[in-house]
Amino acid sequence: MTISAPPIDREYADRVREVYGLTCLPRWGTRRNFDRPTLGGKAAKVAKALGTPYMPWQRYTADIGLEIDLDSGLLAYRGVDLTVPRQSGKTTTVLSIAVHRGNAWPRQRILYGAQTGTAAREKWEDEHLPILEEARSLRGKYRVRKANGREAIIWTKTRSLHTLTTNKEQSGHGKTLDLALLDEYFAQVDYRLDQSTGPAMITRPNAQKWRLSTAGTSRSVPFNAMRKRGRAAVEQGRQSKIAYLDWCALPGMDRTDPAVWRTCMPALCPAPVRGFCRCSKEWRHTVTDDAIFGELESMAADLSEFDRAYLNIAREDGEVDRDPLVPTPEEWELLGDAESIGGDVVAIGIDITPKRDHAAIVACGFDAFGLPRIVVLEHGEGTEWLRESIEKWHAKLKPVAWVLDEKSPAATLVLPMDRLGIHRMKERREDWQRGHLWIPTVPQYGAACGDFVDIVRQGQLVHLEQPELAVAVDGAASRPLGDGLWAWARKIASADISPLVAASLALAALLRYQDLATPQTVVAAARTAPNPAGDMYRPTGRLGI
């Protein structure tokens, strides 16, 4: 598909170059209204105090994003959507905007989010806090709270809070917000962050939401919608309450040409001296031609990823080879039925990610027509919540069996579950007892993964269209187990697949141990009458759906 950008207004470009020294305008961008005052200069002073003085593109962005409406005296824009290539300086831009907000007005509430809650915490600890600690002029003006789940930078004078989101729909509920900074927005696959932050800001007169990112893929639904809206508003010259700035190349441009780079990389020095930026005594462009040539060479085997990262061109899914053992998103979507009714016979699977940063509890029962029915009971960050949840679901659902992979991080649950009375299932069939823990062998686990895919592709399974499973299926990959068997590959998956692993195990456990239910409940599970268990399968608040 051919994509064309709006023509360049030379008069405006000359003025921007004169005022900011900016030679690389966004290809699609809200214009600076020079008749409006702006708080961009104050944010620039903060950036300088942090030891990261603004480059021209950052000052230009801050001036536009923090323009003041002359009639209301409030910020002119309720949102700022910014997309630039990687390594352009988004981190320092985000931090300076947050620090400015925290000190400009009293009792401000600021949220920072990234791909996941864990990624946000890592960025906060590894980049934001060290920059603050090095800023001498800010010492003694804030304190840091590091308690897990309650992380915050607290500004002493204004009592403003700079906290982290958890990437759940309920993250911002119940609390008003003044500034939301959603970094790496391309990684969002649904709108739960927008749905949590937007309503929390609606009553705040000077609130803003900044969404910042490099391009993603065709799977980056919220980002792609943001880009489509922003470009359309710029092309139509439409007045908008959301400022939009998009630095990118166009598909088909020569990725090896430095002249092309200088049309889309605002952090690339336009006139280096012996390979180094000499544009100012106070700041430096952070990217060099040599660095980009090096990245181009290192990504020679995957040039579409170079285009995404450094030309800011979205990568199409069709360019990524899909694992033939993994169901396609379309195959999975066909089996969705949010109104499906479930019965009393269930098995429950548990899985924990390799880094132990997420875990999932998934039930598999029968629907009203006797088909296996997959339901994510809980999916959340960390593992500290698992013991309490296991005990709750064991009492509520009385599963025929629990199941986990002992060769995964979930193995740490075996002893705690035993203490809860969920003992290990005996090997002999005559010794099986309802509600015990099945730990499959390696061949049994491989068979569970293969059977799950076969049943999906045969259309003999139902799910509730829960986003956790959709994301897991879309990002899954397989690994060989030998002799034709395979298993889900946790370490090389492009998403958190713990819900998918737990679902595969739960299905295998249900088919293996369904006879442990009484004959009456087996019959009830296949009836077409309303669900006798009421809202037994309704997702918990942890899911936020």
C-alpha cells in the first residue's frame, strides 16, 4: 500500500529551524502555535537540571505538548501522541515531563507505564531513579518509596506522587490522575491502559495523557489506531485536543541512505564534525551515522526489524514466519463464545513464566454441549497471590484434578499445595482421588500440547474470548521434545504464554480424570439448561474484564 505524507510547508519549516534549530520535522505533526505561550521552556530547564538537556526535537515536542490555551489558561491538549525511532531520547523526555508536572502544581498524581508492569518497574529503577539521583539541584526535594506495588517518587514540597501502572484495566480506577505517561505503547494489544487512565483523568482540568512509542507490528492494535487517527487529523487540518508528532520514513525509501535517515531520525546529527555532533555547547545529538550503519549491518538478516526500529515503519505480521504448530489468531478467534455456559466438572492448570513475573490459573470444564470450555480464572503479575487463589478455587470449584509442569517454575507450588490438602495424584488408576495434583511426565506434557492444538484445529473447543489467551496464542512458539513430541516454548515466546500452558494442561487433566466426578455431575455438565453453578466461571477482578 502506498503511503504519502502531507507536503512540507517551507515557510513553517524555516521558522521552526530558526527558533529551534530543528532540521528534521515530523512527517506528520501538529504545528506549533506560536501565538500561544508554552510551559515547554520550564520542562527544558528540568531536563537540563537532570543532566539531559533537550535536543531540538525534544524542545519542539515539549513546546507543542505544553502549549497554554489563551481562553482557558489551561493546557491546550489533553493528550500527546508521539512516535519516534528507537534511541531518540524518549526516556529523558518522559522523565522531564513527569518531574515538571510533579513540581509545577500541588498534589499531582502521575502514572508511568511500559510494556508490562515489570518492564515499567525495571525502567523506573534502572533509568529514571539513577538520573534523578545524579541531579544535584533536586537532592532533598523528593523521596522514593520502593515497596512492591506501591512504588512512588514523592515530591516533598508539592506532595505530588509519581507512580507506576500495573497494565491492568483497573490500575487507575478509584484514583484521579493528572498525568499518564504510557511508554512503549506499541506493546499494548488492547485498550485496558487507556480504559483505566482515561476515566481517572476526566474530572481533572489540566490532565494529560502522553502515549510514546516506536512503531510496532500489525498486532499493535491500539498504537496503529493512534497513528491512523493522528495522521488523519494532520492531513485534514482538523482541530484536535490531542497533539500528534510522527517521525518516520515511508515504505520503499532507501534504508541505506543517510539522507533518508535525516528525514526521520531527529536525534541524528545533521552536520557531524569528524563523526561527532558539534551543534551546541550545551547538548548533543545522541545518534551518529556510524552507529546507524552498524545497526544496519547487524540486522542484515532481518531488515524489516531495522525499518521498524530506526525508520519507524510498522512491521507486518506477514513478514514473520509463524510456527506451524501454533494455531493462528484466526483459528483461535473462531472458537470464541463469551456467552458459553459451563458445568460442574472442571480441571485446573497452573503455570508460571520463566522469570516468575506472571502466573496463570486456568480451568477447563465442559460446556452445555459437552465441548471442553477454557476459562482463565486468574492471571496476574508475580506469584505471591497464587497460594490464596489456589485455596479459594479448590474450595469453590472442587476440581477433578489440578495439574502443573514439574519441570517449570510452577514446581515450587507442589509442596504448598500438598500442605493445602492437594496431594500428588497416585500413579495407579484405582488409587486416583478427586482434587489431587497430577504432574505429567515429559511425554504426557508433550501429548497435552499436541492434543490441545489438534482439538483447536478440529473446532472441538470453546473459550470466552479472554484477551490473556488471545495474546498468548498470538505470541506462542514450540520446542521439540524428541520422537515427534513438542511442547510450548516459554523462553522464546514473544508474549506471556502462561495462560496457554495452563489451558493445555487443564484440558489434558480434564480428559484424563473426568471420571472422578460423580455420574450425576457428568450428566449435568452436558445439559443445555442454564448453568447450575451460576457465575462459577466469571473472571475475577484480577483480570479486569
